[in-house]
Amino acid sequence: MSPAGTARDRIVLRGVRGRGFHGVFEHEKRDGQDFVVDVELAVDLAAPGDSDDLADTVNYGEIGAAVLARIEGEPFDLIERLADVIASDALSHSAVDEVTVTVHKPQAPVGVAFEDVEVRVVRRRPPVAAVVAVGANLPWGESSPAETLAGAVEALSHHPALSVVARSAVVESDPVGGPAGQPVYVNAVALVRTSLSPVSLLRELHAVEAAFDRVREVRWGARTLDLDLVQYGEPSAGTDVVSARPHLTLPHPRAHERAFVLAPWLDADPAAVLRVGDELVPVADLLAATDTSGVRRLPPTDKDLR
């Protein structure tokens, strides 16, 4: 795992040059001078490396245009401020985990002979809320599926870029889809806050699954652990990410009809809201309209999620 969960991959754009009017002196704001900006983005590039599709990555042409617009746009007294707003622009892209922005001011009025003045800022994505559904129906080693759920949520809570803010009760549910004759599932929901991008969060969820020996041989088949990213961001605040890309579908396309997700989610957050198409629907309403006959709440144990 890379430091603080940041993507190991990088997109680097160097030497974006433009004429701006940033500075504390009157002549700087009147006459202007050249500024040069470097931008380094921490991005998970596995999906575009596989798909060869621009939609799966960050368009560095758009990043460059946004940087130039900031250089030539509103004047700031300090290049520290210029660097900060450029970093904020870059982090508005849902694929970016972290950005390093370096602003060079080679004609700065320093008063001594010098080659360059530069300011470098490093900014991470601010924490956002996310919903993770947890399920299992096979034992892992000597651990029961319910114990595996507790272990998985514990693993998430120790991630440097994640905090678990709420955990639901555990429910038992009959298998839906997949091969016949599967054991019953146990399910729960964890509410987290994370500074990871949606793609990087999903990558980390898959890493936890792998640590519990999850294999993907049969679709909807029995498994030791399943971690689904149900929602990223808060729909009520308009900060939720909506994506239909094959590697990242948000919100989860079937969550609104799955009682084994809705019931524990409502337990963890009675005010939860899910985006369904263009509508924001309370999870309580979705659960009320869903067949819950195959879902049973399990009594808590000392190894429960709570």
C-alpha cells in the first residue's frame, strides 16, 4: 500500500507557462510577468491502462488549460494562493487522490541574483462519506462468515486514509442469484469517511477482499468476503459521484432493490438517502417497498460488528 493510501501512479505536467499579474507590488499588478507551473497528480491508472479509454483517466490537456486560466486570471498577492487554487481545481476531478503544484516565479522582485523562486504545495482530497456493503457466506479459515465481516470492518478502520464512523447490525439473508445450493449470507454495512478517490477506495476494498482469500470464479457465487462500494459522497449535498464506467459503477446499480443492503444501511443511518436515477430516495422508503422476507437480523455476539 502506498503512503496514506495514495495511488502509486502519477500524471505529471511540467512547465505550463503564462503571463499573470500576481504579486504584492503595484508594478507586478500593472506590468505582469511570466509564471511557470508544474502539476503532479496521484491517480490510479489501472483502469485506463486496461481500457485505453480517455474517459477512464484524467485529461491532462484540460488540466493544463485550467492551470493557464488561473495564471492569466484573477491576480493574487501571493503565489502561495495561486498554487492553492490550482490544487483545488485538480482535486475536483473524481479520479485524483493527491496533487502537488509547484509555481515558479522566475522574475520575482527578490533584490538579489537568483535563478528561480518556487512555491510547492501538496494537497489531498478532503474526506467524504461513503457506504460499504459487507457480505460473506463461506468460512475463512477458522472464522465464521460473521466473524469475517467483523474482521473486514476492523481492517478498514485501520486504513490510514479511512475511518469507520458507523457499523450496522448483522443480518442473515437467503442467496440472490448465482448457483443453487449456496449457504445463507451474512451482511452488514459500514459507513466510512475517506480521502481516497472512488477508484482508489474500490482498489483498497478489493485488497481487503484478497486478504480474506476472496476469489472471483463464478458470478454471484459463494465467497469468503464481498465488499461493495454502494455510494460515494452525499446525495443530499450534491457531492455524490455518479459513474457508469465498467470499472466504477456508482451508486451501486442494484442496491436500491436489495433488502440485505438496505436493512443494515438503515440500521447504521436512519436518515440515509440513495440516488435512484435522477431521484434522491430515503433508504427507509426503498426498504418499505422491498421484499424483506429473506432477511433476518441476527442477535449480537461478542464478535459482532459492534
